[in-house]
Amino acid sequence: MPSDTRSFLDPAVLSRLMALPLNARHAMLGGVSGKHRSPVRGSSLEFAQYRKYVPGDDTRRLDWRTWGRSDRFYIKEFEADTNLRLCLLIDTSGSMNYGPAGATRFDYARKLAGTLGYIAAQQGDGVGLWCLAEKPVEI
């Protein structure tokens, strides 16, 4: 792929997109606290569900009001938040050179990957980039 010194992050596009959050559609596992929902229960402020008490559970999570109404012990569970690990893949094969100079498929893919990566990084999420090619490619 030809490389040039032009910036592939358009400030006008970034300023319009910064107000839009990049959210995961499904709950996911992650090792670091973040903005996205996790299937694992944690200690955030958002209530998730009640479940029956099992010996060995932390008694600090007992809901005494529910015990008073039902005469059974229930544990209050809360949502856990995690970070998103965004993996961006760019096809860098010869077919991506199609189009006029400065507006090839590769140029569009590079701008899109740069913009999505920037937004994710601004949210505190991890970003990785992989280029799929036969030879090493400089982005």
C-alpha cells in the first residue's frame, strides 16, 4: 500500500462523532473496569437481580427488607462494568488500491479504523490493529 504523510484522522468528523458513545451490544468479559456491561456480577451501583442465599455468600449483600417480607434470605447482586477491547482488521491486499488517488478503498478503511480507534481510546477502551496482507504494511 502506498503511504503518504497526509493525516487520516479528519478533525471535522471526529468532532461530530465524539458525542456518540461506542457501546458493545452484548455483555462481555474484560479484566479492567470500564463503561461496558459484563456478564459477571460486581459491585457497581446498578442493581442486577436477587438470588437465594447460599452458605458462604458475603452476608453484607443480604437484603434485610426482602428477608422481612418473605422470611427467606436473598442476596442483592449488582452489574459489573468492564472495558471494551476493540480489534480492528484492515485488508491490505492489492484490491484495496481500487479507486482514484486519495479515495481508494484502503484510504477509506484507514480513515474508518483510525476514527473508530480514536473514539474507543478516548473512552478508555483498548484498541488493536491488524493488517491482513502477504507482506508487512506501513499504515
